[in-house]
Amino acid sequence: MRDLAAIAAAVVRCRRCPELRAYTAQVAREKKRAHRDCSYWGKPVPGFGDSHAGMVLVGLAPGAHGSNRTGRPFTGDASGDFLYPALYRAGFASAPVARDRNDGLVLADCYITAAARCAPPGNKPTPGELKNCFPYLLEEFDALDRIVVMVGLGAIGFNAVLRVLDRRGFAFGPPKPVFSHGAQYVARNDRRTISAIASFHPSRQNTNTGKLTVAMFDAIFTLAKEILARAGGADRPSADPVPSSAHPSSSPERLDSSGTR
Ligand code: SF4
């Protein structure tokens, strides 16, 4: 079994979806006007957080000019501007702001990952791309052996949570899980109990329209904290983030002229 650092290194090297790798490279090459002076990451984005996490967040995929630019989940875009303050208010993040992967932000009892790790066109990974990326989520689940609650951000993130639990032999009692903001379902196998929570994704589309409010999002993490506390979260070790060495430097793998690297 690989540890989180080894999984992260494998993710960054991954080329299972050539079209996505070409797209992320193209975005990194062309850039957005507002970020034209940035050196884009332009590769698959590995998970980020506390290796002893009791709570795992599963998002959709990197944003083209957010984490595809910065190399860290939810960092550098509007979704992160909504997520990290919520995590900070709930005590899961050391700061309410996430600017870049070297900003010193630390997560405690929280790990953030995604259903797909390459930015997809239109924020819509294909079923085949989600399938290609799923083994990494399973590996992270196995490496994070203290998980007691998983939060799916958006329907695709929540479905990924359900699939991971199913593949690891967890069963949900009735009713069958259905995506609905704030819904909580309890899964059990012969050794462990894990709660799955569904949340609207903190995308600009959801937060600007009021579909997801600050209060609604805070309630998700209040619920997660209650679950962690019942599971002995207060006795958990303090934050032990994946070391920065797990995020290979952006400098050795810059784009070549063809954009395919
Ligand atoms: S989406 Fe996942 S499986 Fe596909 S290339 Fe990126 S990291 Fe690899």
C-alpha cells in the first residue's frame, strides 16, 4: 500500500487521460489574462491535508485557473475562497485564505481530494475520466485509515464517496443514499462506521446564486465536527500535513513547445 506522498507523486505523473493532460497543458500555456504573470502548475493536482484526517472532502475536479494554476485543491479560485474560510471557522484550516501551494496553510483532521485530478473542459469530466481517476481515491482512502466522515462536494463528489465505500465493503442501511444538501448517511462494514455527508459544491455558480450560503456550508462542517467528536476526534493527533515534498516541484516539468509534455 502506498502512502499519501507516494500517491501524490504518482498522480502528478499520471497520463491515463491524454486529452485531459493536453487540455491542462493548453490552459497552462495560454493562461487567463488576470494570471498571465503566473507560472501555472498545469498537471494533475494531488490531494492535500492531514495524513491523520478524520474528515475527507471529495470535490469534483481542479478548476482550470484555480488549482490547475496553483497545484493545490481549491486554491486560487472562487470555490476555494468559499471553502477555506468555512474550514477555518470550523477549526479545520490554519488560515481562511488559500493563495498558492507554498502559502503555509495547514489542515487539521481534514484531507481534500477530488473525483478527478485534472482540470476538465467546462468543469465536466467524462465518465471514462472519472473511472480512470477512481483508483487514486481508493488508494487515498486506504492510506487515510482514521476516516470517520466523508463529505461529497457536489453530486459527482458524493457519488465518488459512495463508490469508495461500496468498493471497500461498506453498506448503507435504508434509505438508499440520495444526493441532497446536508443529507447524512451511515455506512458500516465488519470493522468500521463511516458517515457520508452530501453538500452542494462551493462553486461560484452555487454561491453567487444563493444556492449555497455561508450558513448552509457552515452547517455541513458543524455536522462533521459532531460526528468526529462522537468518534473521539478530540483525541486525534494534531495536524500532520502531507509534506511539501509530496507535491513535486513545478519547475522540473514545465511545458514543452508542443504542450504535450
Ligand atoms: S484525471 Fe486522473 S486518471 Fe486522468 S490523467 Fe488526470 S490524474 Fe490521471
